[in-house]
Amino acid sequence: ETGVTQSPTHLIKTRGQQVTLRCSSQSGHNTVSWYQQALGQGPQFIFQYYREEENGRGNFPPRFSGLQFPNYSSELNVNALELDDSALYLCASRPGGAVYYGYTFGSGTRLTVV
Amino acid sequence: DAKTTQPPSMDCAEGRAANLPCNHSTISGNEYVYWYRQIHSQGPQYIIHGLKNNETNEMASLIITEDRKSSTLILPHATLRDTAVYYCIVRVNSGYALNFGKGTSLLVTP
């Protein structure tokens, strides 16, 4: 198992810019979720993809969008960055199916918006 | 998803059992109790989950009360590496979101 890999690890962007964060899910995992974690807070669910389709979304505006590719890797795109978007962005993956195996999380991308 | 209540922080001596409580008085019959932890500068890590029976794995034990309104995560022999924020989450097994809340910050001391 290779685990979940996220890139880049750190990023600084200017308010109003756009950013793309990448996630390589664990081998065999077809479900990918993205979370935003502000400093001192628990992670907040952004959305989830299953077999390239979004199948769940949290309370985030449409400028947060995503993609999942045939190899189950994923991207999180954020447009029109705001200062409050500064956070740790976490990607998590797990196998599909009825049996729960637990999500495997990456170490995250630290985004700073200035 | 049912709301959970956890103490904000706890201390535990190394080698002793760490017992982390969680209240979930509004839990529904089809909702599971999940535990994750997050060590500083890392992503959350799945620990264990259960519906109504007590569960044990290589990391921890989960004790759920008979009325399912509360549960306790037990780390039988805490080590310094168990210092982390522990999150108790309640949701249906088919759900897609994990509502982490604020969790319990566990400090294991020498």
C-alpha cells in the first residue's frame, strides 16, 4: 500500500487567484473525499467523488470544485481565493462497497492566501 | 447525523490506559460510532468503529453503552505517540461525510 499522497505540501496564493490541489489515492480505493481544516478546528467536509462522479457535498460555495480521474486520483480547484480559504486541505480515500474500512487520509496541503 | 460531545482535553500517564468518553444521546438506530485521531501535522487516522457491540482491534477498544447514548474509546497502554486529537463521529455507514467536531486533545506524559 502506498497511502494517500497530496501535492504540493505548501502553497502561497494571492487573494482572487485560482488554485489546484492534487491527490493520489491509495491503490484500490475508488472513493475520494476532500476536507478543509482551519487552524484549531476539526476538518470540514467539502465533497466526495465515487467512480468519477460527485456523490456528496458539504456546505461550500460553487467556487470549490473537483475532479476524479479514471485512475481515481483527484483534484480540488478553488477559484477567486479569499483570505478565509487559508487552511490545511486534506484528501481521504477508501474502497467502495458496503463494508466500512475507514478512510485513509493524506498529510494535506497547507494553503496560505495573502 | 447525531451530535457528539467530548471533553476538550485529557491527560494520561504513559503506560496507563487512556479512556476517552463521548456522548451521543441523539444517536439513531442505524448510526455507527467512529473514532479517528489526528497527530500533529498529519491527516486523521481511522481507529475503530461500532454499532452496538463492543469492538476491539490492534489499536484500541470501543465500549458502547447498552442504550447507545455514550461510548468510550480505550487505549490500553498509552504511549507518547498516542498524543493526538481524538474525534468521535456518529453517522450512518453509507454516509459520505465525517463530521469531526472539535475532538478531545489527549496528552500522554512520561
